[in-house]
Amino acid sequence: MNSSPVRASFWRRLAALIYDYLLAVAIFCLAHFVGFAVLVLINHFMPSLTAGYPDLASYISDQPLYSLYLCAAVLSFFLWFWLNGGQTLGMKAWHVKVQSQDGKRLLLKQALLKALFGLFGLGTLLALGTSRLGLQDRLSGTEVIYLSSQRRC
């Protein structure tokens, strides 16, 4: 029995990525709903907040911190799962796991680099090569491995 991990194929990684993007969109929507509700309450008690804007939506679109908040909500989804077990929900469904190339758990720095250089999945195209490492894996020192049925337990 070979105990060394096998890197996940491009197609398995892509399937997990699509699954996780659907979850990320849901988290984005939930974060937006919560953020919008909070701003509606704040605006109710402080109407001067949106003075000069025709409506709250135009105020929000002009606030870079609000966009940063939405990005942080989605990023925290990926970071939480990568740092706590190495698998997002999509990765669990497709039996893949992210780890350091030395087989250890990810460090926060590696997870942040992986997210930064993932380029919304475009970096995964490099996984089509023989090394099966995406751009984000090469730059963060990580790898995505396939968990065979013997290793899932």
C-alpha cells in the first residue's frame, strides 16, 4: 500500500471549486443582507448618514469599507475551513484536502497567500500539468490531495 498522498486531479479540484463558489455566493448574499439591515437601522436613527445620496443602495455602492466587509466575509469562509481541517464543504464532497507541501496543516500565511493568488479559480488551470499544482499552490507552498477511500476515515 502506498501511503504517500496523491495530488487531486484538475477535474476533481474544479468540481470542488464550483461547489464552494455556490456556497461563497450564499455567504456573500447573507453578509450583504446583514450589512444592509444594519445600515437601514443606523440610517433610521441617523438620517444624516446618507445625506446627499438618493437612496441607501447608492450610499453603499460608494463605500469601499462595505465592499471590504463583503470580501472579508467570503474570505473568512475559506480561511476557516482551510485552517480547521483543510477541507471546505465542496472539498469534503469531492474528497480532496489542502495541506502544506510537507504534509502539515496550513498556516494562516499560507491560507492567505492561497486565497490571494487563487485568482478566482484561474490559478487552478496550472493544475492541468503533470505536477497538479495550481498557481496558488506553487506560491503558497500548498497542495490539494485526493483522499482515497482508505484515508477518509
